[in-house]
Amino acid sequence: TSLPTPTTRWRSMLRLALALAALPHASAFALPAHTHSSSPVALAPAARSCVVRVGRALMGRAEKRMAKKRSRKGPQYQGGRPLRAPSGAKSNDVVPRSVVLGRLKEVPVFGLMSAAGGLVQQDGEVTYYLSPREAEKARAAVAGGARLVAKTLDEVYFDQTARLKPADSALREAKTIPQERALVQRCSTPLFCIDGMQTTATESGATSLPIFFSKAELLDFATPVYGARAEDQVLLTDLPVVVSNMVQGPAGLLRDARFFPEAKAVEEAARQGASERQDLFGTAGTLEAERE
């Protein structure tokens, strides 16, 4: 673990980037819908071996002055600066959609396949669960039987017929974040991060802003570096607005955002992939063998 000298500029940019991600424009996506299939899931390799770089949380007079300006000028301002671009304006600070899809590919989701061979729908929508435990409970309640189907989030996120179900545990964790550290007023799919924390992959040297779907797993990741104060550093944001800012801009530090799904979800997706490949090819190979 490396602890560099904290930079106020980096931390303030992170806070601004996450605040910008809370803008209410998360619906203007134009990616084509993905077809549903039951092919074995192949998660993008997760480079969890990394160096964690941190800085102290940014608090002080400047932050208080910005809060006063925001309260005077309205919720569309952060630190006296307009958060919403003028009508019709476009930002060049965007992340290519192919890159965004690659980031989403690291997150497994779980749908239900009926005994008849079609994905279980309700009101014309297919529900995909971020929690395999909740998906299993839903599967057990399907009349006529069903099985879990693991996919990756890039396959379903922009599909207008898909509904993403966040983990109940994440929704409960979101309620533990005080208002001053909640960067969104409403949260549909909670994400958790820590102001000033950066990771560097030990092999590639690539840096990223780690964003977790589980507060508990974020704390497991950060506590060895931050110690007991890690709990008080956690920020809350939302998946739709983060992805929207990456796609539409301004991306800012979210350009380097990296999503960390729940460990149980990754394990279940790997198990499903190995099982389906064994059904298709016998013992010719597994997901883990392919990764190696």
C-alpha cells in the first residue's frame, strides 16, 4: 500500500465529478437493445490486485462557502458553479460507449429462465438481480419452475425491456450514509466510494476510481488503509447518474471509474459459467481455466 501526499485539487475534483453525476439527465441513452440469450456468462477479468492510494477527506472553510452559495442560488449549483449545462449544450468530456460497456461487463446480473425456455417477464419487463441470493428466492417462487441465468450488466443495462433490481442489502446500507455524504437525493441502485481513494493495478499500472455495489465490501477494501475512520469517509452515489455522466459528460474523474460487484455475485456467475460450459463441452474447460 502506498500513501502519497494528498492533493486538495484531486479530492475537490472527485467531489465535483460525483456531484455532477447527480444531474437529472439519466434517460437519454441511444444504444440498441440487446437480445436475451442463455449463453454462458464470461466476466471481464477483474484486476483486484492493486495499490490503494488515498488522501484525507476535503473539509474546511472553502467547502462551507460553497454550501452557502449553493443554498442561495439553488440546487443546480455546486460551489457557485452551474451543474447543469445550458440547454442544447454538449460536453466533449465523455467516455466512449465501448469503454463504458467494458466497465459494466465486470458486473454480473441474474435473470430467471422458465422451464419453457424463455426469460421470466412481468408486465413486459425482465428483472435482473444484482444479488444472486435474491434471484434464487425469486426463482423458487416461479410457478412451473425456473433456473438462474447469469449475464453481465453491459448486456442488459441499456435494454429498455430490462429492469435492474439492486440488492436489498445495498438499499439498507444507503440509508446509513448521512445526508452530507449522499451525493444524490434519490438512489435507485446505490454505489459507494471513498473521497480521495485511487487504485493502481500492480501489473498494468492503470489507475482507477473504485466504486462498489456493497458498502461492507468497500470497507473491507479500505479499512486496512484508512483504519477506523474508513466508515466516515464513505460517499453514496447512484449507478444511473454515474453511467449517464460517463456517456453524456462531463465525465471528469468518473472517466476512470471502475465498478466492483459483490463477491458473492462474481462467485455465482463463475459457478454458473463453469456449470454451463461443462454441460456443453463436458470437462473440456472452465471459466477459470480460460482466465488463466
